[in-house]
Amino acid sequence: MKRLFCLMALVLVMGLGSSREAYAAEELKLSFDASSGRYRYTKEDGTAFLMEVPLGGCSNTAVTVLCENGSWISCLERDGEILTKDEEKLYEFKADIPGSWYFNVSSKRKTALGSLRDDHPAGFTVVMSGAPRRLDLIPAPVFFKISSVRFNGLEQELQNDRVYEARRDGVYELTFTSPGVPDWSFSFLRDSTPPGISFDRDIGKETVEGPVSFKPSEAKATVRVYFGNEEIANEGVLTEAGRYRLVAADEAGNEREYEFLLTYDGSVPPRYFIYFFTALLIAAALITAFAGRSMRIL
């Protein structure tokens, strides 16, 4: 149940519905704490939480979240990974790893039926400065509107002030505004191009003569090597005959796959013959067994 609520909260906070209307069930009051340089969000019951980044926004630096007046943090996640134990309470945490962070801001309120717990969804994304990301749709933080967008230093025309769609790779700088609080800005390098792999042989055909050497086309790209269906460690040279699948990945999460059968002297790998003859022996044994059962003594 906790996991389901967290997923629902993520849609509210990080999706296109990140707006004032998404929080109609429980209004928040936005203000700014100049002494700490943080945005403060106060719930109807007077409890509050503070962050350097606006709710639902993106930050180029680490973000610290603080709770005030009896509230606490529960259901903390990063990129879908739950970081807190059941019923664990946090009153402060620091998000210093890139990714989508989200959590509940919980509090207790008294009613005629007794004390009830209020859980309010909250979240933000950490995009470290200079790190490439594949971001396509960038919504304005809650209570904010997009005031300007620059692409590679050039001002861009805005279609609306709620969400911006990035279609080209390059450096984006976005500024958001909200009445009564300081503007918020962040930038990111959009990279949607998957890395490649360079081979010393033509792997365009189904069957490739071995051995084969390879290296990623980008310095920071990584290559995962699968032999059959199992991932294996490899230093850049494929020697054993068989079917390979190589996956190149970059920092932005873009991937490209290559797949081929490695052979020697144009022959099929010996283990394929072993599999074939083993299958024949098993089939022959089964036929003999069933034939023996059908025989009758006259």
C-alpha cells in the first residue's frame, strides 16, 4: 500500500500535472525563508517543510529538506528505490545524488474521531551541473511559471508557461517565477544520442569471424557484454565462439545494442554441434522407450 501511494505521489509531483490544482485536496502556502535561502511550504495544519529547490522543480546542486512544527518525512525514494524503512521518520535529509527524489511530508491532526495522519506528496529532481541528461518535458515547479528559456545561449519562444518541451540536444537554461518569492533557475545539457561501439571487424552480418576487438565510441560510455543470456566481464576482446549481445550506455541513460554470432573459419561453434547431437540422442531414447511400450508378446 505504501509503494502504491508513493507511485501516485510521483505522478502528482513530477508529472505534467505539477500545478496548484494537483494539490487542491490540501492547500500549501508558499513563502521564502531568507535566513536559510530555502522555500517554505506550510500545510493547513501549520506544519511545514523547507527546501532549496521549489516543489516539483530541478536543481543543479544538492538539496536539503527540513521539517518544521511537528511534520516528518516518510516514504523517501530515489528513482523508484525506497530508501526508508516502514514507519521510519526523518526530520531532515540531503539529496546529493542525481535522480528523481520524492517523499511524503507527514503530520498528525486532531479530529472528532481522534488523531489522524496526513501524508502530502513532495518531490524534486537533482540534475548536477554539467551532467548530461535526456530531459524532454520540463514542467514548472508547483506555484511557479516559466519566465524564460535559453538554448545554447539564445532566447527561445515560449508556447506556454507551464511546461517546456526540449527537442534538440544542447544546453538549456530555464528560469521560473512566482509572486512573492525569488525566481528559480536551473540548466542542463540535453543528450539524447546513444553511444556506439567500434569493432575491428564488420559485425553487420549475422555471423562474424572471430576474434573481435571493440571499444565504446565515447570516453565515458560503458559496454555491457552478454554471452548467450548471461552478462560476462570482458576487457574488449571477444574470443570464445558463440552468440554475443553488447550494450553501449552513456551518462544520460541512452543505450544502443549490437548482436551477432562469433565463429571461426566460417564454421558453426562446436558447442552447437554438441547441443544438436545431444538433442538427437534424447529424441532417439524417447522413441525407443515409447516403441518398447507398444510391443506385445504373441
